[in-house]
Amino acid sequence: MRTYYEADKVRNEIPNEPIPDEVRAIYLRPGELLSIQEQFPVAFQPLGTLEWHGRHNPLGVDSLKAEHLCLEAAKQAGGVVMPAIHFAADAYWDAGFGIGYGMDATAGYQLPGSFYAIDTALFSALLLNACRNYLNRGFKLVVLVSGHNPAIQQNVLDEVCYHCKSPDGFEPVCFTMDYLLMEADDPRRASDHAAGIETSMMLHLNKDRVNMEANVGHAREHLGIGGSMLYSDATAEEGELRFNRQVAGLVKFATERHKRLLGTI
């Protein structure tokens, strides 16, 4: 057998099926996948963490933000959403308690629930392999969407995109942070860690998993929380507004990147 994807053989033996409402790869049948790839051959890859996001939020805030965003964009534009990856890059730094990793540094000890740490080189290799798998079997574009927003995450993912470039400069893998999908002049184009912005997003997306009373009465109410908007000021309405703007931005981003590969813009 050959060592590359033979689209003609696939078409001969695996008939297309009607495109379903479902966009998650793990639930698609092969014939449905093939039909989606013919219409809009884009794989959305949500990136996040399992990580402390205050006492009041679920551990998967970053992954949930990215996954919901990709799901809604795929429903509107087309494409397939891959399972979220919960490993990520973060920084070691000193917030006054000695050097710690990520938000542990602000607490002075290792916070429970943060299971996302991975060697940066291994993380990069994991993403490169995932992207190459998608591109080698029918997708033309991979869109990486991160709900985890430190600068080191941006750096790693930019490098992944670079290593996936073709020799002539085409970029079949592209990356964005969730909040960067909003218009450049939008005053809401920002993020935080478990404070008012992310908590608003959770109140909109997964309200039943938020306990706004969990921090009340603690001496360190804002333990492992960072941002200018207080978590107590969060609302579902604010989260919905931000989410809808990000979805619109992701639809535009993915569509334009696909057209760029086709040479139509």
C-alpha cells in the first residue's frame, strides 16, 4: 500500500452521506466527514487547560470557551471540531511567594486541579503531529483556537504554524486566541483569569457549573484569580455578548484563511 492518502480510492469505497447537524469529529461517520470536507475542509482544534479558575469556576474554563466557540463557528461556516486538547504552555514567575508555575505563583503553593503542565517541546510536537494528521487525511486548513491566553502559549503556537508552512509560503495551519477574534477597536477585546470576563463566559456557556458563593467568607477571596473586572461583577449577558462577537470573528477568520489557501483573496 502507498504511504499517502488516496482520495480516489476513498471515494470509490466510502460513499458520502448527507451533512448532519453534528460537527464534532468523534460523533461523525466517515461518509459524513467526507461530505463536510468537500464543502469546507477545515478542522477546528480547541486548545485549553484543566486548571484552577477560582473556587467558583470549573477546571475546564479555557477548554470550554474554545470548544463552544469552535462548535458554533463550525455550525455557521462548516468544518469539523476536533476534541479539545487540555495540555498547554505557561510561564514560571515570582508573584512574591517564590517562583511558581502559572497561577500557582499567585497563591504561593500548587493549586488543586491544574493538570495541564507539559514540556514545551512535547506540547509543540503533539500539536505538530495532530495538525499533520488532519492535513494528511482530507483537511486543507487547521484552525487552532486557544482559550488559554499567556504569551508563551502564543509563542509556541506561532512556531507550530510556522513549521507547518509550505515551502512557497502557504499557511495551512493558523492560530488565534479566543479574545483576539474580536475587532481590534472593540473595548472588550481582552481576557483575564477566572475574573469578571471568564466568569461571565462561564455564566453564559455553563451556568450550572458556576458557584458564585464559593469564594465568600474566605480571607483570600480572589485566590488564583487575575483581572481588572471583579468576578462578582460577572453576568451571563456580558458573557453572551463577548461570545457572539468571538464567534463572528472566528467564522470570518476561518473563511478568509480558507479563501487565501484557494487563492481567491
